[in-house]
Amino acid sequence: MNPNCYLIMNERVRKLWANALRSGNYRQGKQALKVKTKDGECVLCALGVLCHLFLEDTGEGDWELQKQGNFAFLGREFQIPVCVMDWAGLDIPDPYLTPAVRVTEANDKLNWTFTQIADLIDPPAKVAA
């Protein structure tokens, strides 16, 4: 585990999640795991990206479009399902990135970018001067 990181989780999944958030392959959304925008594009919150990675890695689960434009992953629109928590090694569905900031707060209220969130999930190695 990275000593500069507050979040306790599976190390392999930590790297997958942080790399995915930094990749630029996902458009950041808010207020739900996955949302279909008015222009028809799908956006994900940081936890939605984690669900997407679970689906890619395990082949389990699916997204179902709800009436209001949100997608539910295994029946959950706003929090990750227990199977995703277990796979990721998380104890709670909305984990803390710092002692005071949860993933959803960082994503939805504080407007942190995916890169900023990724840097707390898996802090970049410090380069010695």
C-alpha cells in the first residue's frame, strides 16, 4: 500500500481505477453512477468508472437505463453494489479519499477532476530531487 494514500482497497483495483480516471477515456458526470446527457452521451461519476471496470474485469453486471436518464448498475443508481465493493476491497460504498472527503463529495460537490480524484486513490510516486 502507498503510505501517502488514505484509501484502503485492493491494490490491483486501485491501480486500474486510478489509471482509468487519468486516461481521458471517460467523461465526468455527477449525481449518479452513469447518466445519459441531453446530447445522448453517457457520463460517469468516479464510482461509475469503478463499476465499469468491474464489468470489464469480471464480465458480471449490466447497466439499465432508468426513466429519468440515469443508468442503474445491478439495480443501483447512486452507490456501488456490494459485489463491486467486495471486488475492490472496499468496506463502504462511498469510501473516503481523505479523513473528511468521500468520493461522491469530491466528484459532485467539490468539482474535483478525475485526475485530482485519481491522485488521492493512487498518489503519484514522488520523484527524489
